[in-house]
Amino acid sequence: MATPPPLPKLIVPRPSYLAAALAALAPGLGHWWIGRARRGLGLFALGALGVNALVLQIVLQRREWSAGGLALGVMIVLAAWLWSVIDAFRLAVYARSRRARARRQEHLDAGVRALAEDDPRAARAAFAKAAADDDCDPAALLGLATAERRLGEPARALEHARRALRADAGRRYRDALRRVRAAAAAELKARR
């Protein structure tokens, strides 16, 4: 079996203060900027829900403020905004820590070595540890998809490949992910 090409080193994360500043502008914007688009979209939706609650309170009450509706809208907006700022800063700081990056890279390297030695179980374990450190790391998800495919689990491989494609904002792994996704889909179709 041909050895897979080594995975590239992780991208250097972005500054944490800028992630917090963007999150302060709009809930979820800082998450989107650091590559956590799904979480950012959720926080943005939560903030939008709070704003909608405020607007509906005004429209439905004919411009009369009721304490309950107003308090609910304000609390939702403030909670989404505050959590977005704190969480974006925390995630960006964690991603920049040398220890976290080194540990993630060790797991990725171990997974690549295991795939090269034709040991997909060990590769799956190593890539799962890397994905546990950063659930949006497309390199870890690509490795998981490859290992699952080699273990004869095309459905799980397809799921990991789809998650990796969504997480691959820089499009660094697009071609490899598409190949793994197509192969897993073909294997899944052949089983039916």
C-alpha cells in the first residue's frame, strides 16, 4: 500500500485580542475569524434571537414596554455578546499556546506514522486525540476519515470527511478530502 503524503504543519493561529475585538463588534464574528464558523454562527443566531425578541416586544406591545419581554431580550443579547467575547478570546489563546500546538502536532505525526505503517487503529486513536484538542482541525479530521476508511467504516469516514471540508477554511486539504469523501461514498454505495 502506498504511504500517504505527510500532513502539513498546523497554521499559526491568529491574535487573541483581535478575535475578542471582532466578537465585541458582533457575537460570533471573532469565532468566525479564528476558524470556528459553526460556533460563531450559533452565537450570532442567539444574538439575533435576542434582538428579534426586543423588536417583537416593541411591535406587539404597541410601543409599550413590558418588563418581562424587555428583560428577556436584553439578557439574551448580553449573554450572547459576553460569551462570544470571552469564548473567542479563550479559544484564540488556547490555539496559540505552544503546548497545545505541540501536543496536537505530536498526535498528527503519530497518526501519519501509523497510516504509513498500515496500522489504521493506531492512526484513528492518534487522530482522534488531535481532533479532541481542536474539533475544527481539518488535518485531524482528514486523518480520521482516512483511518476509518481503511478500517472498513465508510459511513464514519464520510462523516469525518464532510466535517473536515466544512472546517477547511483555507482550502489546504480540499483535494485530499474530496478523494477520501468520494472513495468512502463509493464504498458505502457498494455495500448497499
